[in-house]
Amino acid sequence: MNRRSLLAVLATVATAAVVTAAPAQADSTVTVRGTSFPDAGAGFSYVGCASLHDRGAETLAPTIGFGPALPPTGMRSLGYDLAGGSAMGALFSVDSLLDTTTASLAAYAEDGGSGVAYVGYQAPADGGTNAAWFGRAELVLLPGGWQEVDATDLFYVWSKRDMTTGALLEQGPELPSDVATFTAAHGGDAPGLFTVGYGCDGAPFSMDTLRLGTPGGVTTYDLEGMATSTAMDMAGEQTAITAGERLALRGTMQVTAGGTRVPGASLILEQQAFGTTFWETVDVVDGADPTVTVEPLRRTLYRWRFVDRPLAEGSVSSPFVVEVAPVVEARVDGGRVVGSAIPAVPGTPVTLWRSLDGGDAEPVARGVVGDAGVFEVLMPEGRGRFYVTLPAVPGSLPATSAVVLPQPQGTTP
């Protein structure tokens, strides 16, 4: 059995899911999102307290949160409330038991608790078999504060067992011994595993800050909330409408790893109106189908925001720009063209255009939008098809009215 195969078998004894890649060879920190370890040298263990194999069949239900006390690293920790008799914690699969000088876990229990640590070791003489030595050490978690336990510093009671069945093959020394002493008496260094876990007494606890490595090469695993991704579910980064039109804005929010949705999540639609520098809430909607209908009158930026919470970290979508053109209405009133622009932009120039027999239009008169958004332009004599245009101004797109025709003589407009 080669070294990698041995690590896989040993790890399976402690838990069904673990990553066994080696940690980085320099001090570093890895952020673990929820219960999904990245490609790193650590994972979670679920073991029996009386013996490694004798663990319960309960459904594990972790909680992610900010409390009850600020963890050693980051803002969140992972909590468990087990039935008792089993321990949940950290699993470290290593290529060398003796070269590994750090394999630790920090834990917190408001009223204290108990746990267990294991070390797995296959002596060189047992290579190619299912036999391996397992050391066991009981742990006590004192109440009211975070405590870090390093499995490489503990003294263990050893027994040789069949890795697949758990059957006892040989009892080790009566007195506990550390890893270095025991391996020296049984053929020297080898690959193996360490576990540190709590919950044996059924007391709720939190854990955080797994550390693994050698001096100058320790990797810290910070247990944090799930990372989320929030997006505006619209084509492109902007759209254009006419004032008075309604636009349905849809969003999406998902957990970055795996694409799942945070249960019971809400999304906030925020807007930054033209001329402002702050974001204000438009609406708060269910994250399952986040849709809000808006009716902006000027250029407006919108974004979806998921608020940071214990389970998952907050996220914000990229801004979505809605450009707005004013509504321009015009009609003939005697020798004038009068009309209005909504929204009103006082001082905006107004141009009256005329086209003859389908030819190119030419400007024939000009005016300005007044304070109330109304305007009037003198109409030149003669036939033609007339319309009014307004140029783009800050916050508004250019706009064009419908075609207006001169009134026939002898009629009342």
C-alpha cells in the first residue's frame, strides 16, 4: 500500500469526505466557505468518542454564525450541537507525522464540553496490510473562552486495529505516549492523520481556525460564511426607456460554491437617482424570485444587494443604468407649435423641423423649455410635416415628438 493509498484509507476511517492535498510551504491563510473545504490539506472529521469507529448515525446540522464569541480568525465560526458519544472537528491527513509540528483546532463552549483526539499511524512493518495504530486522547473544553488544541502535542493511548473493520489487533503500552516516542519504538516515521473534535458530552460548541503545517509553512483555515453572488438579470449593463414607461428589474442571488440559494433570503433593490451620490432602498423582495417594477423619470442607477448575515456573506450586483428620454408632446395652435416636455428641464433648447414630400427635414424655428416644462415655437408659413426635437441634457436622452401638421384654413385647432 503506497503512502497516498494509506492516507486515503486512514482518512476514510475518520470521515467520509476529506481533501488530502498537502498544504502550502509558507505561512498562509485559506478561507473555508461554509463546510466546503478548498483544495487544501485539511477537512472535517466525525468520529466516535469511545473508539474511532463507534460514531453515531445522527444527521449533522452545522450552523454558521458570528457568535457566541468572536472567533480567533475572521468573523464567523461553525457550530454543532451533537447528541453525544461522537465528536465533530478537524481532520489532518499528513505525509509525515514527525515533520508535522502543527495540527490544531480552536473551539468554544459556553458551559464547557468534552472531546477526543486521534492519531493514525501505520508502522513500516505493517505496510501493505490493513493494520494501523491509532492513538486516542481525551479532551476537556473549559467554559467561556476560545481554546486551541494541537494534536501534535498530546499523549495518546495506542491500539492496533484493522482499518476496515475496526477490530482490535493489539493493545499498545499502558501508559500514554507522544507521537515521536511511539513511532520511534515501532519503526520510525510514516504518513498518517490527526483529528481533534468535540461534542462527546452533547454540549453545543463552536469551532474555527484549523492550523496545519511545519515551522514557516503553517496553513490557517478560517471557517467563514458562504460566499454569495448577486446579479442584475438583464441583458447588457444599461437600457433606455421613455419617461412614464415601466421596467421590470429582475435579480439573481446564489451561493458562489455550488450555485444554491440561501434559504429565506431577501434582496434589496437600491437606486441612485440622477444628481445624487447615495443609494436608497426601492423595495425589499423575496430572493426566490426578486422582481421590482420601476418607473424612473431621469437617468437612474439600480443595483441588487444581499445583506450580510450569519450564514452567508453579503454581496452587491454591478450597477445597472437606465437611461430615460423625456416625453415630448406638440400641437399646432394658430401660428405656433406649443407643447411640453416631461420631465421638465428648463432652458433646454427646442428645435422645430419641417420636411416636404418625404425629403430631408430642416430646422425652421427654435425655442426653449420654460419653467413648467412647456414651450412654444413660431411656425413658418407653408405646408409640410413638422416635429419638435430636444437634445440630450444631463440626466436625459434626446427626444422627438410625433409629427404635427398645420391645421387647414377655416378650422379650429
